[in-house]
Amino acid sequence: MSRNNKPHIHNSSTVAETEYFRIERAEISFSNGERREYERLFSRGQDAVMVVPMLNRETVLLIREYAVGTEKYEIVLPKGSIEQGETILEAANREIMEEIGYGANKLEFIKSLTIVPGYISHRTNIVLAEDLYEKRLEPDEPEDIEIIPWRIADFKLLFERDDFTESRTIAALSIIKEILI
């Protein structure tokens, strides 16, 4: 079976829409003749950035914020949507200024990640931010965000915490650790 020919989408229809998402049902046929119906979630608007802000070569700045999906506070990296007209790097710098009060003189795109790509279209772009300087933009969060400096060398200790479960953060820190060490 050739993987070069993508399955054919025969028809698709919107099942539900909200301010942030559209759920679509799609009927798909595969090259072997199999037909299936799938539902997929489309994000409204742009993709997102997740920033790995390095205070120095050894220390990353994490944040602790409320996650309504898990109904608890989680330790994550600063992140947010890419606004209309922004580049990935511009969005990354804006997000860290809003969330942790720092800008970065050096920003590097690392990788785009997906979560559950069989059902969700959203992409998160990982950006490494270095050579930080203090700069605060008006935050758009509903409450103050706790900033947690964490040594990259102590990354494994985060796994012992019940508030460290966000897969994009785990993936981004794993990638950055390999780059920096």
C-alpha cells in the first residue's frame, strides 16, 4: 500500500461551532477501499507559540497557571496564540513579555508540535528565547502568573510533581535540554 496518496475526503460538514473551535465530521476513503467517518476539531484563528525562556544557560523560567481542562494549576511554559499579522518569533516575544515580564534579544524557532493530530488541527510552535531583558507588557491573563525558575539539569524532578503533566511543555523541555547540553 502506498502512503504517498492521501485518503480522499468525500464530504465534510460542521457539527458544532464555538467562539474558539469548529467540530467537523468527514467521510474519508482510503486507497484500499476502506471508508470511515471521523470527527475533527479545528482551532479558530492562528496557531500558537510555546516559549522556552532561558534566564541563563542553566535556568528556564516556567509558569504555574490555572488550566480549566484539568481543573487545577499546572506548571507549563509561557504560551499563547499567534495574533493576526504576527510572525512566530514576534508572538513568542510578546507572550513572554505579557506572562513573565521579559523580552528576548535572541529568539530561535525550534519545531512545530501537534497533539492528537488524528482529531485536532492545531499546531504549537516551540521557540527558544535567550539573552532576556526585563520588559513587561500588559498581561491578558485573569490572574497573576507564578514564575518558577527551574534548572534544566533538574528536569527529571519535575516528573515527580502532580502539577507537571502538560505534554507540549514536556516535549519542548526535552528538545531544548538536548540542544543546550
